[in-house]
Amino acid sequence: MANASIAADIAYSGAAQPRAPAAARARLDNIDALRGFVMVLMLLDHLRETWLVYYPVADPFDARTALPAIGFARFAVSFCAPIFVALTGLGAYLFSINHTTRETTEFLVKRGLLLVAIELCFLSPLYWGIVPQPTFWLQVIWAIGLCMIALAGLMRLPHAALIALGLVIVCFHNLLDPIRLAQGDPLFPLWAILHQRDAFALPFGFVAKTTYPLLPWLGVILLGFGIGPWFRPDVTPETRQRRLLTLGFGMIAAFVALRYLNVYGDKPWFVVEGDPVRTLLSFISMTKYPPSLLFLLPTLGGGALLLVLFERIRDSGLVAALAVFGGAPMFFYLLHLSVLRIFYHSALAIFGPSHGTSYGFDNYYWVWLWYVALLVPLYIPTAWYSRLKRRRRDIAWLRYF
């Protein structure tokens, strides 16, 4: 379900430090713009979940049966979660530059616990009127929160060791895929939280669904923290951009090569005879829950390239507009999900079920129509809140939302 959008509020934003000079802001505004860009993409996916909730989308989706429009849109929004988790790690490093290790540790632990509480106490109940059984959806907010807490302890390791650990997790966690535990096994809940997407029973009839197993996301946040030195004030834009371009193109090239070979990193792709579009869909359909190596390579690589693009066009109106969404991500995240749940339940109450017990549209065209219609209405309160955060730095709790 939800793809998190919180890196500024979770780890770093303009509200976390005094207003930087214009030259220094250039290397940070592109982070806000990238965050805002993937938030705009995320809205599209959540609209699909709202108005086509009855239409199942497998993970990875089946290119032989999936609607091509949904398949390509699904690939586009797959950039959201990896980029946000990586930006959380990057933001944690930027925060640590002007804070002691103890201050950074406390910051990460407090933010992490807050995110876990938001996931359990606010976001999960939003879906209780849609799913038949009260379920705690342990999604991206939960995953980022726990990864931040883990990072608080791991950041004391040498920087090179953090990068090495992140690379090992991201590159080799798929070797753990054959390990499958079942209900009743002693370590089943723990393994479901770490690596096996599954559900387990809780007291009082509740269920926990581990939509975002933690282990691969921990690797992503460590790699985001690892590239933090590239964004230090003493690193020239040319050097930073050269490194990001090398990283981005290298990851995409590695994805193409590994995907073509069909030997490791995800479920095999296949050729759909006489249908090149569906063959392409099969090639770009990767596993997100948990994210496979081949899921992470193009999404994180694409994020690195977008950081360069947004830094180079930082004076454009597009970057400024996207940075508004990226400047108040938690506010936008909670706002848009609440609005979508209100719309859905209102439509269900007024018109009744249209597909089984759910209400929804018959054509993906309506998802795009709602997407275009909601961007400006959601932008206005987000811009207001973003300005409020910058203006009222004396109100500490504003940083959290």
C-alpha cells in the first residue's frame, strides 16, 4: 500500500538546521525536489488502490494478465519507497554533520518510535473499513521507523563498514528467499518482520501484515547514509554530480545485465509471444515485498540521476514546486491518505458496492482524472504548512509533521 514520503521530516529538512546560504541550499533543494517528485508519483499509486481496490495486483505483477496501463504505472511508482528510504539515510548523515553522535542517536530513535506509532495508531486504522479484519499494516512508515532505530546503533561503525554492510544486504538478501517459515514455527513472526512477507495473529483478533519486511530496507538506508559525504559543503557540485552519474548509470547497467541473464535477483522474466509490450512489462516487473536486488538497482540508480537533474535545473519553477511537496512530506502523506479514505467511504456509502463488497471504477482513465484533479488542492495546504515550518522554527513539534 503506502509508499512512505517522509525523508525531510524523518531525518533532514530545512527545519532541522538554520537556513543555509543560497550556495549551500542548491545541494539540498534538489533533495527536496526529488522527495517531492516521488510523492507526486506516490499519489497515483494510492489513487489506484482507492478506486481500483477490487483489482488485484500481484507482486510481481503478471505481465500476461495485468492491464498494461497499471503495469507501467506500477513500475513508475516503484521508485517511491527506495528513494525515500535512501534519502532518509542521506538525511541522517546531513543531520549528523552539525550534531554530536549522541544527539543524532537520540534524534533517530525518537523519530523512529514516532513513525512506528503513526503507522500503528493512525495509518493502519484508515484501512479497517476496507479490509474485513482489523489489520496492522506494517508498511513503509513502520519500516523506515525501525530502520532509523537500527541506524542509530550502527552509525557508530566505521563509515566504510556501513557501506559494506549495506551492499551485502542489498546484493545478497535474495539468497535468503528459500527460507520459508510457517505459522507455528518459533521464529515465524520475527522472520516475517525481517524478510518474509506474511501475516501473523495478534491478541484480541488483530492481525499484523508485514508488507515491508525490514532487512533489505535496512541495506538501503545504510547506503543512503553511505553517500552522505558527497553532499558535504566542501564537495563541489561537479564532483558530486560526477559521482552520482557514475552510480546511477552503473546501477541501471547492472540491472539490465542481470535481468537479461535471468539468473539471480528476482523471479525470471519471460517472452510473451507476439506481444512485445507485455514482454517489456515482464522484463520490468520485479518483486517489491520485500524489494529484490533487481527492484532496487533501477529505482535507486534512477534516483541518483534525478538528484543530478534537479541540481542542474534548480532555478526552474518545476524544482521549486516539487520542493514544496518535499518540504512537508509527512504532512502531505497523512493528508492525502486521509482525503482518499474519506472519498472512498463517502462513495461507498452513497453509491453502494460496485464490485463485490468494494466500490470502484471500471476504467483506469478515472484514476488519472482524479490524479490531475487532486494535485492542486493537495498542493495548497502542503505549501502553507511548508511555509509555516520555515517561518516558525521555534515550534519544535512542527518538524515532526
